[in-house]
Amino acid sequence: MLTPRGLAISVLLIGFGALGVVIALRGLSDRFAPKRPQLALTINGNNALALANGAADLLTAFTTDTGPKTASQEMQDDPSSAEETKPAPTAEDGPAPTAQDGTGSGSGDTSPAATAQADAPAPQPAVTNGMSATMSANADIAAAQSLFNRTPEPTDTAAPAAPALPGSTPEDRATARDMSIAALLQTPLQPKALRNLAIIADADGQADRARHLMTLTESRTRRDVVVQGWLLGQALQREDYAAAMRHLDLMFRPRNEIPQAALPALAALVLNPKLTGDLGALLATDPKWRGWFLDRLTRLEIAPDSPLGPDADTQLSDAIGNLFAAIIDHGGTLTPEEIARFIDRLIQRRAYDNAYAQWVRFYVPPDELGTLGYLYNGDFSKPINDIPFNWRELRKQSSVDLAIVDEPERPGTKALRLQFIGGDRVPFRDFMEQLALPPGDYTLVGKVKAEALKNPRGMVWRVYCNQQTGWRILGESPLFRGDIPWSSFSADITVPEDCPGQYIRLELAYRVPVEEVVSGSISFADLRINRKETPTN
């Protein structure tokens, strides 16, 4: 029989055990809330983060090129989503939103409870945002461009139909609204819940309410890409490009990639000439997302049947050139990799003259413009890199030592030297330079030296025409093999009218695999391409 003391201890132990179970269940619910909100809610129906994420899943607030992406999946990309609240913003988060941004909440009660439970105001003109909270794969390029280029609607215009949220129904939105309000009652200013209510208000055509809620959300977390994308769209509609660049920067900071679904909006962003200066100024500060942003931009291809028109891809190339110029104008620099990708883009589109002009514009120093010839860096005095119209080593092979060296027999000069190691099979065709020769007759001249170069055929310089239907040889040097002291060589080149782009390549002149076996070394110096004089009558 339990004594009063023993009974009290038993009751106390049972109480502590029950408390431990409750704490454990709440911890388990918190663990599942970011990625599996429905499971978290079955454990703890009052979990604020689970309620907010479950509501966001109903709205299908973000999509990618592989299909709908739920908000709980999105959380993995958005560092702010796992937080219920955020401390006061730091300097890295950028300046706080101001009235000048046009995203201020205005007067009235701004408490979360009042925000969540206030009667809905009369519908305002709907906000159609190509880079809004949905950033949907269903938004086409034309819609994005119309956003970036249009003038804001007058406030007295009749409200158009509210934009639908992809993957959601009115019933979904009603459920999501209730879940978000419940989350705010548990955790005031829960960022995801506020964002959900803003998205719903936007879909219902309540523009002022949506703007107020999005601004309130941003005050809690600056790294929510959906919020920043929505505010970016608003700033672009007002043509407030300084605010737009702030939101663009904050939107891209947490990311190391851009979804395929957002590429149409990216194209429209860059195609808008009004944004070029501000975007160039932002990129000149070298934000951490600049690398992947410019990489995706220069690789982006717009199909001829795009709503942007049959010339949109060419216009995008021109816009990229203008953006690069704006980066330089605002004190920034371009990396060799950025220049190379842009020039390669133009070459892939067979815009050889433009590619050469852009290479001169962004790569050649001003003091070298007067000395440019038809072949760049033929004396090998400048570094070899991966930029077209300079020498490029397409791949490295372990059996080939390719280097630029000082030539002791010719003091003060550099030479290209290839040392073939081990007498292995080496299918060498890996050293080339892009050309842009006008139609006409030319001569390739240079110096060559070979030491014990053993191969059935030898090495050769060849000039090819870049053709969509195949490659044509426009000229080739003599074959080099054996032992050759420093000697001059030349080769005739004829560029026809239908060949706007060419390249010169050093290669082993093999025809069958057995002719790939090579050993020894060969060097070249003082390469030039000279145009032949046109005979006069």
C-alpha cells in the first residue's frame, strides 16, 4: 500500500513523464514541419511553421522546369523558410524598405492579428506579375516582357480578372487562408504565413492588401525569393529601377542557380533598355550571384517562334553587349570567362563580324588597337586563354607538353613549343584561333623548328571555313617532320564570299590511327596572316 509520500512521488513521476512525451512530440512536429508539414500537423495541429508550409503547398507558390514545386520543397532552397521569425535585418540584407520603394503599408493597424483578420478591402486593379510570387513555368516570355515594359495602370481603371495561382483552386486558397491565420495566431509575424496571405490577396485582386502584406513579410525576412520576386515586379511596374535592383539582389543572394521557368523573365529583364544602366551598376559591384547569372544569360537561346519575335535572340545578344558596357562604365571589370562565353554565343550563331567587334570592344587594350592584324598574338607575347580570336588550347593531353617559351636561339622572342612524350598515339588537333577574314587572298607566314619529330606525315597548319554544312580547308602549310633548323614557311589562303568565319588550327596530319604515333618536338614563332595585294590594271 502506497504511503502518502509514495503516492505524491508517483504522481510527480507520471507528470514529468507526460511532460516529456509532450515535449518529444512537439520536437518531432518541429522536425517534420519544414519538409512534411501535413505529418507535423497530425502530431501537433498548432505548429505554426507546419501550418504556414502546409498552406503554401496548397498555393503551389513556386514552380520549376520539372513541374510544380511545393512550398515545403522550396524551403530547401530558401534559407529563410525554416525560420519562424528573423532577427532585425543586418547590413548584408540591404536597406530596409522605405516609402520611396512604393511598398510601404500606409496608415492603419499593422499588427499581424489585425492584418490576418481584417475584412477584405474592396478589390483593386489586379497585379499581373511575370516575376511575382508564382514565378510560374506557365508564364510565357511575352507576359514577362509586357510586365517589364508596361506603364502602371491608372488607379481608376476597372479591375481586370484576378490572376489565377497555378495548381490552386478557390477552395485551396480558402483553406490556405485559414491555415495561415491560425499560424499567425500561434506565432505573430510568421513570415511564410504573411506571404501566403499576400499571395492570396494578389490572386483575389486586392493589390493594396497584397503590397502591405508583402512589405510586412520582407521586414521579417529579406531572403525569401518569392517575396523579393513579387516586390521586384511591383518596382518594375512603377519604373522604380533602383528599388527593382535592390529586390533583384536580395532575391538572388540565397541562390546559386536560376530555375528554368524564370529564364523567360530573365530575358525580358535584360531586353528592357531602361534597366541596362541600373543592372550594370549592380553587377559592377560583383554580387556573389553574378557568375551564374551571366552564365545562364549568355547561354540562353530564344526560339524564332517565341512571343518575343523572330529576332529576339539577336536582340538579346545586343542587350548583353550593352550590359557588359554598362558594367565597365560603372567601374566594374569583365572576367576572361565572361567575355569568352559571350563571344562564343555570337560565334555559335555565326555572327562572326559582331563576335570580332565585341572581342575588340571588351578584350583588346586601347593601345593595341592600332597594331591589330588578321592573326592575333602570332608572336606569342601575350598569354594564351580561352577567349576566341586568341589562341585556345582545346584540351590537354598527358603525352603533349604545350608551352610558350623564350627562344634562346632568337633572344627577345617567344615561341610555341610542343614536346611529344613517350612516342604514344596522340590525335592532336587541339591548338587553334578563331578568325574573321574578309573575302580575299592571304598568305600565312611564320618560323618553324623541329627536333627529331617522328611521324609518318608530320604537323601542319590549316585554315578552315566555319560552315553549317561542314568544314572546308581554305589553305594549309607544308608538312613538318624530322629535324628542321629555324626556317621560314608560308601558305596561301583563299577566303570565298560565302565564308564569313574561319579558324586556324595546328594539327597532326594523320588520316588513320596508325599515323597518330608521334615523338620529338616542334616550335613556331612570328606567325602572321598578310593580305595579298590586289593587282591593278
